Amino acid sequence: MATWIWIFIILAGSLFALKIIYVLCIALVLPVTQGALYVSTSQTKISAFINAVPMRADQMLVDLGCGDGRVLRKALKRYGVRTVGYEINPLAYLKARIFSFGSSKIKIRRQNFWEADLSDADVVFCYLYPDVMKRLAAKLAADLKPGAVIVSSNFSLPGWVPSKIVKLKHSLHNDPIFIYRSQIGAPCPAGNNRIQWPLPANGGVHEKAPLIWLLNNN
């Protein structure tokens, strides 16, 4: 048999095996994900998020369902921010660990984020599924500290009013990115109700101001 035929058989067999692994990994976590598939966020959307939400190196970005960790890596590269990703899909988790190997500021946790404490997060990113957004809205309202920023790709948070909606002018990746800020109803760790994210250039803190003003002027 010709060599090229063997090469074709090996490649086809490898692709088929990878597809089977992909399907099995999705099926394995289906009871938890409730239908959400492992679909990577496009680099176009990640760049739009990174540009719209500035971060500091001492802050924490949390990605709920981080996939291969690409959002975390890009945010770290741009801002030096600390990052934590939650992922229960075995294939995605393995890829995230491999691609993020050697970075002390990227933590990948194979843990159900519904059971995680998100109170330390300064920014939360998610690209999930419409059926879970209502439950997520309740969890974020309960967990997040005042002034924390939530970024949801494609799907809005029921009951939340976005402070900004980013719409991309792209033929393929033109779904909206919703940006929210957790409401200021309790004192910040510093003991006041001032917004502490993001800090202005002089290192001070913003007084309470309209959320859209803060996002558009930092």
C-alpha cells in the first residue's frame, strides 16, 4: 500500500479519535453544564473585552468556564493581572494547564464554579449558555464585592442593567459583549462606599459615579 494512503489513514484516524474524545468529554460534564458546549471565545472578542475593561496587576480576573485559558493568558499579557479559571471539561482543562504551564499568575482549577467562592474577584468573564444565566445572575449578586465588573459574552444577565454593551463590527464575531458592575450596596474592604476599580492615574479613588461614566472615562 502506498505511503500516502497510510498517512491519510493515520491522520483520519487521529482526527476521528479526537472527535470521539471531544464528544465524550462534553457528555461527561453535561449534567453540570446543562447543555453548554466547549466552544472557545474568539480572539476578536477577547481583544474587545481586554480593551473595554482595564485591569491592574494586583487585581484578580476570574473566567467561569475558561476553556483552554486563552482569556486568562491574554489578560495577563496585557495587564499582568492575577487570573483564575474554572473548567470541568477534562479536555479543555488539560489544554488550559498545558498552555498556561510555567505562569505563576494563572491558576486553572478543575472545579464546578457554582461551588466556588467568587468574593475575591475584581473582574469576572463568562461565555456560557442562556439557560444558566438567571442562576448565574443570582450567584454573582450574592458573591461579588461592590464594584466588581462582570463581562458576559453573547448573553445578558437577567435582572441586571448593563453599564456598557460592546458591539463588534465583524462579519463573524458580531455578538454583543455585556459589561456590568456589581451594585454598591455594602462597604468596600477599605470601609467606605467609594468605587475602587479602576484607580485613576493619581492613585486615588473615585467617588460614587454613574457606572457608564466610569467605564467610559477609565
